[in-house]
Amino acid sequence: MTGGGFPAGCEVIARACVTSTNDEAKVLAAAGAKAWTIVWAREQAVGRGRHGRSWASPAGNLYASVVLRPAGKAASIMQLSFAVGLAVAEGVEACAPTVPAAMLKWPNDVLLGGEKLAGILLESASDGAGSLAWLVVGMGVNVASYPEGPGIRATSVRAAGGEVDVETLLAAIVGRLAVWVECWERDGFSPVRQAWLERAANLGGEVVVRTQKGELAGRFVDLDRNGAMLLESAEGRRVITSGDVFPVAA
């Protein structure tokens, strides 16, 4: 499947249901699938997010994974998660202009009105020499529905007042992703970082970051040149490379 508003060179593999679009895309990438091969499913049986967390995947929402083969070192992969966040935010706004401006929560969530609209999962393989062999970019966007339950703060495009066809949204997001990946390959992380900071949720605010080693509290002041969060804490400035961020209520 090609066309439908997707950028030139894309191949879209559409499925009714898969276990996980990332799992299928990784198999294709390892077997030599070209860059911009896209696995798109109407439903996922075993959808997952960061740290292996379950991702509810009913019909009506967007579940897709894109195979990329960007030039660069495997260590720089974190930077591309910010490009994906920008692409999702811009794609949603282009297709559903009546929804609130999308904000980006470190490291890779997209928010509408402070509630989670989309999550992003990047998985990759090295070529053994420190360079990237392939990268799979997975995204789940709540279009028609969103998960509900204790402690869950989520929303959907529809709940935020927008209506969009899932395929149209996917094409718009992939189009913006192509622009940002090209920008990153040409100009480095700096322009991606600046654009992301302009949409950063909680920037300048007090937050709690939950890491594998415990909780850290402080003020989110910036991103470093690699995309790590810079946290101004009582113990001084901390560099956070992984964790979950929660705003501190005023």
C-alpha cells in the first residue's frame, strides 16, 4: 500500500490486528526492510509502551511503527524521540485544528490539555561498530477513545473536540517525521531541541522524576545537547536520562 498522502518512498503495510506493530516492524527491519516501511494496525493484541508497560489498543485509534535507517551513532538515538514527538504534535494539529495546542512531556509523550494523547516507543539495533543498523519508531495516538481508570490522565482527539480519519493522521505524522529526520541528519539536534522546548510541558516548573533509583524533585530548567533533562534540585543541577515526570501541584 502506497500513496494516500504519504511521502514518496513510503511503503505502508496495513493489518487488521497484530500483537504489536513494533514487534512486526523489528522483524522486517532485521530482514532488510527499507527505510520508511510502515506497519499500521487497526488493533494490537499486546500493545506496549516504555519499560514494557501495556498499551490499550482498541479499534479506532492509531497504532503504527516506522522503520528508519538514519545516519548516526547508536548513542544518539535518544535525540530522535524528540523529533517523533514534534511530528505527532504537528500532525495532530494539522488534521484537527480545533484541538488545543499539543504539548510535549519529557521524554516522549504528547499531551492535549495536560492529558496524555500519545506515546512513543523507539527500539533499535547496532551494526556492531557503534552505528545504527536500524531504528523502529512506534507510536500510539488516542484518536477515538482513551484508557480510563484510577491514576490515568488521558484524552483523545475526539474528546478534545477534533475529528480525523486515522489514515489521514498517520500520513500527516509521517510527513512531518520525514521533515524532522532530514533536519536532524542535516543540522544536528539543536533545531529539534529548540522546537521541542517551545512545546515542553512543565518547563520551568517544579516536578518529581521517578527513576529506577528513586524519586528526584526539582525544577525542570532545560534539555542538554543529547536530550537529557536538566533538573535544578536542592543538591544542585542533575542530569536525568531516564524516568517518569510528574508536575508538582501549585
